[in-house]
Amino acid sequence: MTADSTEQGAALGTAFDSLKATGVELKNLVAARVGGEVMDLSRQIDPGAEVEPIYASSDDGTEVLRHSSAHLMAQAVQRLFPGTQVTIGPVIEDGFFYDFKRDAPFTPEDLAKIEKEMKSIVKKNFKVERETMPRDAAIEMFQSMGEEYKVEIIRDLPADEPLSLYRQGEFVDLCRGPHVPTTGRLKAVKLTGVAGAYWRGNENNEMLQRIYGTAFADKQELTDHLARLEEAKKRDHRRLGQELDLFTFDPVAPGSPFFHPKGAFVYNKLVNYVRGLYEKYGYEEVITPQVMDVELWHKSGHYENYKENMYFSNLEDREFAVKPMNCPSHCVIYSSRKRSYRELPIRYADFGRLHRAERSGTLHGLTRVRSFSQDDAHIFCTPEQIGEEIAALLRMIEEVYSDFGFDERKVFLSTRPEKSIGSDEMWEKAEGALTAALNGADMAFEINAGDGAFYGPKIDFVLYDALKRGWQLATIQLDFGALPERFDLKYVRSDGVEDRPVMIHRAILGAIERFMGILIEHCGGAFPTWLAPEQVRILTLTDRHEEYGVKVRETLRAAGIRAELDNRNEKLGYKIREAQVQKVPFAVIVGDDEMRDEKVSPRRHGSQGGDAMPLQAFVELVQSEATPHAASSGSTP
């Protein structure tokens, strides 16, 4: 069969025929969009239907490739390991996975065998065909194949839902599709790992084996992606956290990091950085209890909607909860006395510790923990003040992310969801205020239609790190009625009438732990000079240079620079390598020439070293990089 004829469904009335008739490029065509729906090229379509081509290199095309690659992998697994049951195999970000029921564990050697068999199936170029089947017939077929999980899936589907299956060679699977026309299209596929996974993600269910993989339109894209994965392993904050002596985890407190002195320094530096912004932007910091009566959480709605993620305790016949978020306690402070319009806006900031009972399977280093602190704040303002407050928040967010070197980011405005509270007028005004603020800041944004909170629209920031991975960080959420209504918050207007304030929920770094993990991976553990626990390491050539090394250290420390002296009886090359591994921004060498001329020979992290310079000039160089704004100007290593 040829790649552009019968293999793609050349029968009259197919999506492929319609595209071919329009004269579009057929090479690398993998699917079609018909009336907004992505479907197989072989699907019959209504005459005159609007049809668009989907190529392998597009986002939709990549998803089709990866979905089909999951089937390719499952076919190879069942060929090599008869009796293995296939369960669910979806597309995920950057790849796909399939969960299997097999008694023996998959080994790295097994993955290599599976990949080899996948290539064999690709060479066979099996036609991928879709068919529909009655519910009872599908159950009978999968039962006869020993596929118990497929039978369970079918029985859980609505009785009137049509069932579609896809066949390629001897392999058949229950699936909505769409898929590539033939297995021969899948030429850039790689298996990336294996892990355990509970059936349907429920820890009370049986443990299955999950094989991960990825697929791309061509081999170069795959090669580039695999290179990024290798770089991601090197930058993994969990590994770097131990190597740089920043933090560890221990079973005595699952999901709760132990920060070592260096890690605590970076953590506190992040907090103090945000505190500096609070002085500039007019925030008042508050301290609120960590354990409060559950009545508060009933009032806020968290008890009913978030109970499974909270910790509880009983004392003197009262039930208490450890706070998972700060907003209810800020409402308590606001409502502690009568408020006038003259006081608004009120901006409360809180670094109190939060605790959430995250499932053990979701924990991931610093980026998903059970105990954390946020740069959390809530603004209480009048409706007329919304625009000005949002504009100030956008300026703050831009300042923060520039200081940390996150130059690539996307902004999303999430609008009213189907289930929401408040009037049409309120929502129109709120969305208009956010839109106007974004436009006023000349900030490009995309609309996430219907993705707002039930109580108001929101703005979300997605930042991209050095490996082009997106992280959702800052969020600005307007709350017109949820908590202000539940806590009966009021202020007295200029005409003497009581009204409800608008509550703005906002975070910029978000959880300090999570941001620190992201930042470690973004900079590969090489913190900018202003944030590094150790800014300078002085390396002596011999014992006779120790006295001058001490002088250099004390001079630097007197200037507010964090400096350490390495005067061990080790070779210079060894000391330099160790400073590089520890990612110290500057390593300075002191020997005879430096001692005689009151100089140092500095080398930046990652560089090959530079010329000797006067000690005072070096002090001034480091001091010039000792603030976040200097870092954002590009003067850091």
C-alpha cells in the first residue's frame, strides 16, 4: 500500500478524499478536522462538510501520533508477553503511557525488547481501522480475550454510548480515536520509563505497571526532546538539593522538607525579597493561627469542599483543623471591626505555614509537598478600585519574574464558568476590569473561556524555565461574593450605606517551596549572586598564602559579601572543581602574585577564569550583583 492512497482511506466520501480534492499537501497528513472535531482520515463525512488537514508536526497531529504510539506499544507488549492485560493508555504532556496488568515487573531490558518489537510493527505498516460494536458483543469479545479491565470499562460506560474499537494487525483495543492511518507513520517513538500505578488512580485498587513513552513527527524532534530530558535529570532539584546540601526529606515527615542551613538561607532570602516588595506596594503583614475551630472552615466552605485535603484534631470536645490556606483567617481580621471606605484598599499578606493532606503518590520533591508557606495576600477593596489594584499587581508580577530571569511567560484570562455566582452585570464589570488592566499594561494574553473560579474571573501566569517547561505560578482571582458573602464582610460607603468589599486573592511566587524547586531547576542549582548562600570561595595555592586568604575573606565579609576560605592542602585543580560542583558564583585564587599586589584572580561559575584584579575592584564587582535587579540586568554569572 502507498502512503497517500488506499492506506489513508481512499473510498469515496472519506475525510482524506475531501482533502485530496482540495489539493492540500498530503505528505505527513495524519488526521482531519471536520466541523471542529479531529477524526481519522478514513472516516466517512457528509458531503460539503468543512474539512481541515492535520499534519504530524501540529499540536493536534502530535497528539494523534502519541495516541497511536500507545497502541503500538501495547501491541508489542502483548506480542512479547502473552497474557498481559491492557487497561488505559492516554496521551499526556510530552508523551503517553499505558497501564498493564502483568505479574512479573517490567525491566529496562524488557523496555529495550518492546522498542525493538515496536519497530518491527512499524515496518509491517499495518492498516489502523476503526469499527463500532454493540455493547454486549464488545463485552463478550474482551471477556474471551481475558481483558477483564476492558470489560469493567465498558460496563461503566453509559448504556447508550456507542463503542468504537481500533484494530491493527492482531491487536484490537477499545478506543475513541482518532489514530494515524497506518503503523508505518510512527517512526520517532521512544519508551522513557516504567512505574507503578493504581488502577484508575485509586490507592484502594490493584497496582498495575505503567510504561511511559513519547513520540514526535520526526527523529530530530525526538532527539532534541531526549536531550532535554537528560538535561532535566541533571537539573532535578531533588538531586541538586542533596548535592548542594540545601534540603532533605525523611520518612518521619512525609512530604515535608527539612531545610539545611544553606537551603534555609535561600528560603528566607526569597521571603525577604517578597517582604521588600510589600513595603513598596503597600501591603501589611499579618500572622494568623495555624489551628482553628472547624466552624471557621464550615463557614468558608472548605470543610464541605476540601475536607479530604485537611488535617484535623480534637481538643476539649472541640474539633479543630490545621489551615490549608489563609483566606478565611484574613476575613476574620477584616471583620474584627467596622470598616470605612477611607481604609480601603486593605492589603493583608501572610507567610503562615499551611498544611495539606496530599496523597503520597502525588508528592514530588519541593514542587508538591504537605507543609509549605505561600507569598499569599488578600486585598479588600471597592469595585471602583479593582482596576488600579490589578494594574499594581501586574507591575509587581513583571518585576518579580524579571528579577528571577523568567523571560518567557504566558498570561491567561479565565472567564465566567457555567456554574457561578453573581449577576451578569457583576461578571461583565469584573472581566472588563481585568481586561482593561491587562491592556493597560500592554500585556498579551489569551482567553480561557469558562475557566474562572465560581466566584469571579482570574488571571493566571504560566512561566517557562530554561528547558521550556511551563509552570503555572502567579494567580489573581476576583471574589465578589464567595468569602465576602459567607463572612458578611462590609464597609461603610461615603454616603453612609453599608456595602460588600471585593476580595482579591493573589500569589506571585506561590508556595515558596515549589518556587524554590522550580528556580533550582531553572538555574541548574547555580543561584544568581544575590541569592547564593556562598557568593565567593577563596582558594589558596599553598599554606604560605593562608594569611592573605584570610585577609581577602574578612575584607569581603566586611563588605557584606558571603565568602568562605578553602585553605586545605589540596591541589588547586581539585579545589576549583569542587567550587564548580557546589556552584559557587565566584572562586578566587590567591597565590604569590595576588598576595604581592593585593589582588585576586576570580573565575565565575562555568567559566575558565579571568585576569587578576585589585581586591577592592572585585569587592565592587560582587556588590554590583548583590541585588535582584542587578541579576535581571544580566550581570550575574
